[in-house]
Amino acid sequence: PTLIEQGVKDFASGTWAGIIAPAGVPKEIVDRMSLEAKKALADPELKKKLEQQGIVAMGTTPEEFKAFVGE
């Protein structure tokens, strides 16, 4: 049975994705990866393709992403 059939109303679900590197990668490399990802996400053509798939690209800083994911 579906969630609605089971009495669950107003259920929302979502996913997220991010770029993760192994521990110990130098900050300079992490910062470069972040910069290049932000450049890619700023591309109007890529942004349009992502939006057509229902994807909202956010492009956070490495520190913001680390706080989101947790340690």
C-alpha cells in the first residue's frame, strides 16, 4: 500500500548529493574543488538541465557542507 493508503498525509521526501574527499586532503585542493563545482553550477545550461530534473543546486562552502553532513 502507498503511504496515503496507510493514513500518512503530507509526506515529503528528498535527497541530496555532494562532493566528498578523503580525510587529509590539503585545504588548497578542497578549496579548488569547491571553486570549480561552483563554476559548473553557475553555468546557465547546466542549471537549466538540473532544474528540468527537479534538482535545486545549492553550492555551499566546504565548511557549510561539513556542518550539514556532520563529522
